[in-house]
Amino acid sequence: MMKKKNIYTVFNLFLLIHLIVWTLVPFISNKNLPLDVIEALAWGSNLDWGFEKHPPLSAFFPEVFYQIFGSQDWAYYLLSQLFIVFSFVVIFKLAKEFLKNEVNALLSVFLLEGIYFYNFTTPEFNVNVCQIPFWTLTIYYFWQCFKDNKIQNWILLGLFAALGVLSKYLFIYLLIGMAAFLIFKLKNNKKFNYNYLIPIPVFLLVLMPHFMWLVDNDFKTIAYGFKRTSSIEGNFLNHLLHPLKFTFKQIIILIPFFALLSLIISKFKFKFNFRDEKLIYLISITIVPILLMLLTSLIFGARIRTMWMTPFYLFFGLLFVYIFESKINLNNLKKFMIMFLFISILSPAAYLYVSLSKDNKKTDFPGKEIARLVQARWNKNFTNKISIVVGDEWLGGNLSYHLQSRPRWFNDLSPELNKLTLDGGIIYTGNASVLKLICPGVFGKIQLQGICMIGVR
């Protein structure tokens, strides 16, 4: 049996290696930041309480890092990995409370290396990654609330739940799973604890500015979500095909996870105990949200995109180790660790291969070079600095991120025209043939990208 001190050494070493590897690999192999990161940085340059596609937090954190590190690509890969390893720490902490020993708690985290959401896809900081720490913290503090019934824990629960929703609306599926467990507790205890109400005002208070933004902006973020699911198409076959595709993809995703699990479980056999609160809790915060996603697809014919499931499996390791804890055979730990190391090496190697072997990805876009050429052209023609970039999140966002003056990004200037001053220069980017006809300033073309510059000479 591994000594307690050694367990923490191994765990900390794992966190450090994961952090370093998944920060360096994309930084070395990618020429440009991924689409979602550039998009988040574009929004972050012009922070608001919401954006057309998502709530505000996925833009807030990259903007904080930009204020610290500027346009250093490695910083945004680091940001993503900090979110991941922090979440591993929270999972490990809860696992120690649920399981009989620290070795099993360690295994519950190591099993997550078998799910590509927590390695291969992590370099792209987006709304899915942004949810992860708040998902784990909400689950952790929800359990602490029932365990200790401390007021500060109920307050923190409301705070982290609200921050989760401000990351992505799908966080609500976790909250419904938690509500299911609360109903279970009320039914068993037959006693209402008024502390259950504490998180509600905290939750609503934190969300209030976003609610106000939604009203002022015609709920466009919610409309975008419905559009992305294709749930408004009304095709009956979608109610069958989309759930089947969803189920098939989840099975494929989990194959490496169960392959790892099978190496330490002597027999896949257990008895379901309806009185086991820990088991009911883990099912409520893992299986119930996934079933709700499947039900959403079935009822509305919604297409559930694979990456949306990123946070849903965070406690899968803990759930299955808890269920089969009595069947764990630590004599096979060596085989498990070999497989674990194989996956840990294969995943970044695969990322590196894909990144270097293909040259038509968003991460191959010459964003820095285009910004350099634009800046040089601007300096020849104008005396003021570039304050605003107008264009889509990708073309405009890249200029906003790479240009020296860090201009604010806008998709469309029309709502802001009355607020603008003439001191700052404006760059429009987009379709070259269209911009050439309407540009009132200096026009240029870089690759297929049109650039219209309007400044003070």
C-alpha cells in the first residue's frame, strides 16, 4: 500500500506535469490561438454582462489574463490548464471524504485521463472549460452544506452556482440534478431546514446584472442556444436520430475510461442501496444531468453537441470507484498505471501530430503577421492610435488581440455610433470586395481579408 505522503507527492506531480505539458504542447505547435479563445478575447476587449452567444464569464477570465500577460499565447493555454488542475484538486478533496482511503481517491482522479474532455480538448479555453471549476465547487459545497450545515457553505453554494450559470446556461442541468437530491433528502428526513433557502438570494443577486442585460438585449443569448441545438426545425426524425447519435458518442467517449477502470476492478457487480446517501448524491450530480440532456434531445429533437458534455463527467471516476470500491484490486495497480501513462503520453502526442501535420486549421491562421502588416500600414497613414476594430469575432478578434493598442472589438458599430469620439481610429475588416466599394478611408487587402482604415492624418 502506498504511504499517505507518497500519495500526495504523486498527485501533486501529476497536476504539475499535466499543467506543464498541456500548456507547452499547444503553445509549441499552434501558430495562432484557437477560435473560441480569440472569440473570448474579442468579447473581453469590450466587456459586458453578456454577449450574443454566451454569458460573460468565459470572456472575463481571458481579459484578466490579457491585462496581466498581454498577447502572449501561452498565457491562455495556461489559463485553461489552471481551471483543469484546480478542478482535479476539488474532486480529489471530495473523493477523500467519500472513499475509504487516499489511494482510491487518487484513482478516481486518474481515471479522468481516460476522458478526452480533460486532456485533448483542454487547450481551447471556452465556455465548456470555464464551467469546470464552478461545476466541481458547486458539487463540493453542496455536499459540505448537508454535512456541516454551515451558513458560509450555503452562501458559497449560491455564489458558485451563479458563477456556473454565468459561464454557460447548461449549468442548469447540474442544478436540476442537485434539486433531485434535495427532494430525496426532504423525503427521507421529513424535516425542512431553512438554511436551504440561503443560496437562493445569493444566486439571484449575482445573476441580476445578467438578467437585466438579457432583458435589454431581447434574450439573444438564449435565442442563440436554441438555434445551436436545431430544436426549432420541427423535424420528427430529429427526436429519434439526435438522441441515438448523442448516446453513441457518449459510449465512444467513455471507452478509454472503462478500459482503465476494468484494470483495477476484479468484478463488475454491486448492489444498489437506496439508503446510501453518498451513492444517491453521486448519481444525482452525474447520471441525472446526463439523462436530462438525453431527455432534452428526445423531447425537443435537439442536437446535443459533443463538447457541451465537457463538465458532465467530472465526477465519473469518483462515482464508479465508490460503487466498486470493495471490488478494487490494487494488485493490478501496476497495469493501471502503465495504461494511465500510455494515455497521458498518447493524448498530447496526438494533439501535437494533428497540430503539426495539418495546415488548414484556425490555429494556423497568420493572425500576428496580419496585425503587423496592418499596424505598419496604419503608422504610414495616420497619427492617432487604433481604438476600435469592427468585424466578426475571428477576423476582428484577431486584430483586436494582436494589434499594439489592443482596440475594442465590435461586431457592428451601429448601436455605438452616438457614443464614439473622433479621437480614436477605426478599422473595419471582412469581405474585401464589399469593403473596397464602401470604405471612406484607406483600403487594403491581406490574403482574402479586406481592411478599411479610418483615422486622423
